[in-house]
Amino acid sequence: MTVQISSGAPAVGLRIGVSIYVRKGEQSLWENGIYQNCLFLVMLLARSPRVAQAYLVVGGGDGGPDEAKNFLANSPVPLIDMNTAMSEVNVMIEMSAQLDRNWAIAFRERGGKIVSMRVGNDYVIDIERMIFDKPHGLLISGAPYDEVWTLAEYEATCVPYFGSTFRAPVKVVPHLWSPLALDREAAKLPEGREFGYRSGRRRWRAGIFEPNICMVKTSFVPMLSCEAAHRARPDILEHVWAYNTFHLKDHVSFNAFACSLDIVKHGLTSFEGRFPFCQVVAADVDVIVCHHWENAQNYVYYEALYGGYPLIHNSHLIGDCGYRYHDFDCEEGGRAIVRAFEEHDENLDTYRATASKFLRGLDPENESNVRFYSEAIDALYRTA
């Protein structure tokens, strides 16, 4: 397992595993973003000159590689279990499934390197779950790590937290995205439905897709932005679909908040469950209204931009794409909806071109991304 390299030389011929959580029963690639994170990372690793073989390593749940094949039928790399990874893998990247402490210690003793790839706002998630007595998220298990990799969206909240709790250096790495999974999903749409923005509608149907399971991504500011737009221009919005809110409908505070809004009083708003983004926007949505708090890189943004949909957002990490408002300013969010309604159809070609240029920079097979991750792998051996 141990890789020997001379001083200053790159590591080559590596076998790298990325952990993915699998349970028995039905599981979907679209349940949360982390499964796609795993997929895009192994796509990149397969292109790296440092890597002889990449794997998805099944662990964490009660399912095995056979169950994983049900929702990873098109995996670009082999699926193996943790026991196989112990002997076959040189570098283990903990991502979807957290590594068992004893496994990690034994792996390191055999000469393996371990990276924890953190793609969620664990600082906020962990605090909420401790304070409000929710099921745990990240466990501080004392497992040994060579390095922690995370994303630019978590520099403010999580980088110091990761460095202290994992007792390892923290590196910010590029966010990765490819339309591969989205294109496959879009190809399954029923006849007559097509993913992608359609111009010319007299009034827009707004979609809000924040998960409402943690305070970093909720529907409150998007709903208030739609409210501001509706008050200013009652002729713009035909309907507001607030997805991932069905579980909140009977909550006293949420109910009172929602019922105070004109978009609810006037019968414009529906509170819905969780559905695949591609399916619902193809049928019912013209504009996507988003909000984040220290979570500025999201696949929903990329999917909306890829489809040419007007994206109303407060992210500072997606360049000049979409229609931006700032921070928690729902009034500015409302003005952004109005501006998009007035400009989007006329400027659609430019909008698509700007989005396409940005999205190419996220591609797992983009040369600069492959180089960055390859150099990050080299650094694991230079600092040994």
C-alpha cells in the first residue's frame, strides 16, 4: 500500500477511494447533493495522471455494493466495500460515509493517506443538532486525518472548526459539477415535457427549492422576495411553488408567517413536498428563487443556469450569473424578480453564454480542476 516517491516528485500510480453511504432499500442520486459530489470527484480522479484507479467505497449504512448499483448504475468507477479498500486503496477520501475510527487507524498504519472532504456547513449543522437535540451529524471520533478538504463557501464558518476538531490542515478545493446526471434525468421526462426555460409566458411561476432542514438554506427570504415582487407588480407572478415545506404547514409559527403574506392570501402559493428538480421545473416553474446563509455554492443554482432559467440568488460565488440580491435583503430580492421578468427573454442568449462559461469552470474533467486536485494529492506525500 505504501507509495514511495523521491523528494519533490509527484505521487503516481495511486488507487484512491471515495466513501459513499449506502443503505438497504430505495435510494436515489437526487436525495441530497453529496451523492453527486462523490460521483463528480471520482470522475475527476479518473482523469488525474496521479491516479491509476479510482473507486467508490461503500460504507456507513447497512447496504453493500449490490445495493449501490441500484442508484449508481452508471458509475464511471468500480464499487468496492470497506474491507477491499483496506488492502486495495492508497488514499481514502471520506465524503458521504464517515470512516470508522478503528478502520482509519489500521489504514494509516498500513501506509494509507486519509482526507476528509467536507461539503456541508458542518459547523452550523452540528450546533443545531446539539442544541436542539436532533440526530447527530458529523462525529468527532478522533480518527486520524492527513488533511481536510472543503469548499470556498465554508471559509468563514467551517475552516477553523475543521482545523481544530480534526487536528489536521484544511485546504479549500474547487467545487465540481457536471450536467451528466441532470441530462440523464431529463432524458426520462414524459413526452411533451422538456427541461429548459421557455420564453414568452405572460406571467411567471416561481419555484423555491430550499430544503428547510437547517437554517443555512430556508424558504423564508425567497417567499418574502416573491411577496415583495407581488406587492410591487401583481401582474408578474402566476404561482409560487414552495417545495420542501410540506412538513412545516402545521407548524404554528410557519403557518402564521405564511398566512400573513399576500401571495398566500391571494391564493398564489402552494406548499409542497420534495421532488426531483428536473421534473418539477420542466412542468411548473419559470423562475427559481433562492437564498443561502454561508452556503453559496449549490447544485440547484448550477442546474437552473444550465437550463437557462432565471435564477434569483444572493450568492457571491457564481460570478455574474443570474440576478443577484444581497445578504437577507428580500426587498432587493423582489426587485431582482421584477428585473428578471422585464429583461430575461430579451437577453436570454447572453444569459446562457455567461452561464455556460461559468459552468465550464466547474467541470470535473476541466484541466485546471484536475491539476488542482492532482497537486493536492501530491501535497499529501510531500508533507508526510
